[in-house]
Amino acid sequence: MPVGLGPLPTLHPVTGFELGISSAGIKREGRKDVVVMRCAEGSSVAGVFTLNAFCAAPVILAKKNVVGEVRYLLTNTGNANAGTGEPGLQAAARTCAKLAELTGVPETAVLPFSTGVIGEPLPVEKIEGALVAALADLSVDNWAAAAAGIMTTDTQPKGASRQFTHDGVTVTVTGISKGAGMIKPNMATMLGYIATDAKVSQGLLQDLLRDAANKSFNRITIDGDTSTNDCCMLIATGQAALPEITQSSGALFAELKQAVLDVSMELAQAIVRDGEGATKFVTVQANGGATHQECLDVAYAVAHSPLIKTALFASDPNWGRILAAVGRAGVAQLDVSKIDVFLGDVCIASRGCRATTYTEEQGAAVMAKEEIGIRIELGRGTCSETIWTTDLSHEYVRINAEYRS
């Protein structure tokens, strides 16, 4: 069961951005597994993409075409179209060409996205056959249905929405994401789509998305595996009656930036809360680093340790595993005598060894909770970083052992 993840919140429609869902039966007959999104003419579109060298065919095409005018985004689940070589590229291009033919736009105005099993040929004909129904279903009110349509091993759809008023005009930012396993940040680890009716120049929109991703999607991890298909897109339709934002200054940009960050953070944390087999939502904070990178190195060493993750699942305050992970994080000239470690508000280790005030009962009480904080004070400088992760349960093993069945 997901940790603290309830029903979808209200997802406000974004004028100029429509979503349509249909069934191609890619992995299971009758499942809604194709989502088409239409951007109003003149929209700005930005994207961040996986850094995995084996990036999927749709990622290659989307990265190439996002620099031009984008009118449609086409997503299929059940098949990743990754590890498929030149035939995979041709298959992705064929689905884009078909959607372009049906809508009268250039092929380059369609961006493809896929998620599912790696290494299987894309069932092009099935996807093509589902496009007419998806186009007929296009609506600004289809965010919730689309959130369900892009799911794979997710147990619940994920969405977030914010609105603010500027000069009497309401601006909306709404987004959805999918992801539960093969999650390790390396740009934006999942599929995510965020849209706003603000008008933003393309270059500034790209900077805004990159900054938001680095503070949210690039700060989550479930199993340390970066997917071949990860993409996050930010669309600005420009339909709100406000001037175009072209500079990273002023009240309007600041309000929009905060709304995009809030939506991104909520979507990113929802992925962790719905992590495959997760029973704990864990915040790992590394403070007092000399650089931000060494804070991240320490936090990820803790978050990726299978020994720590299984202890979290067992609610076992085995604090020695945390110390061991910090010590092997690769921080140069790390002085362990300056390090304090906390479980929640409980100091479990001070100056590199067990805290004199610590009791096993205190640690067990913190570990028994569904939401747990691990804080490492490095005593080296002023930098801090926070990431979010899960425990590692029997259910995670079962889900991934049976993924292709």
C-alpha cells in the first residue's frame, strides 16, 4: 500500500491543454494505455530526459523534436520501446506520423513517450488503432483519467495542481506523473507532464523545468536504477491574459516558479510514497557539508543501502548500518569525530559513536512510524541536501520478479 498517498487532489484544467485516453490493449486487453495530449498553437514546451546511455527510441525522438513547435504528446504504456535499435526508432516515428496525419500537423510536432517492458518490439498497429478514440476523447478535464492511463506498476494515479492570482488573472499549474520502480534521479526519473496557462519564452521555460526537476524529481530514489525512458515535460500554453514571461525576475515569474516547484515536489514525493512494495516514506537529510555534492553522496549512500532499507522495513534501529554507509560515501578527508546522526529528533550517534543519551527504545519508536527522518550532521561546512526514499520489502522483490508475467 502507498504510504500517506490519498486520492487525487482537485486537478484544475489548464486552458489550451487537452488530454485524451484510449485502449490499445498493449499488455492487457481493455486497459486504457494510450494517452494523447494536445497543446494549443503557440505553446512553449520544455523537457528533461534520462541520462541512461540506453535511452529509449521515443526519448531520442522527443529530445530531437522538443526544440521545435510541439502540438501533441503521445504516450503508451505496457511497452518501453527501449533496447530496440533502429527498428524501435522507426516504430516510434510511425506512431508520430500517424498522429500527425490524423491531426494535420508536421510529424516533428508530435513527441512520443513510452513506458513498460524493455526490449520488446513496439506494437505500432495497436497504438495507431487507438489514436482516433484518444483524439475524440480530448478534454481539458481529463487530467485524472490521463494520470491513470500512464500508470505501470503504480498502485495509484499521481497528480498535483496549484493556482495563483496575478493582476486579477488566475494562473493554473497542473501536472501528473507515473513511477513506482526503476527510480533513481538522473534528470527526472519517471514520466511527468506539467502544464500552465502562463505565457513563457521557451528558453526560460527550459531553465524553469531544469531547476524544478533538480529540486524534486532529481531528489528521489527507490531502488537506485535509472530508467531508459524517463522524461518530464513542462508546457506553457500562453492562454492566461498576462504578458509573456521572458526573464527570471519580477513577481509573476516568482509566483509561477513557486507553483511549478510545488507541483513538481508533490508529484516527486508521490512517486516515492507509491514505491514498489514501500511501507515507509523516508527523508534523508545531509547537513553541514563542504559542498552540495558531498551532501548528496552521503544521502544517497544511506538511501541506496539495502542493509539500511531492509532495517527500515523491519523497523529495526540498526544505527551501525547508517554509520557504515556514511563512511563509505567517498567524502574526502571525512572526520567521523564531527558527525552526529539522528533518527527523527533522536540523536543515535554523536561524534562518531553511539550517543550517551540514546536508548534502543527511542530508536525503535521512530522506526515503527510510516514516515521516518534520517539526518546526518557532517560538521564540515554550510551545504545541505535532502532526498526522499523508501524501505525495501518482500513485496518489492515479488513485483519485480513477476514484472513480465
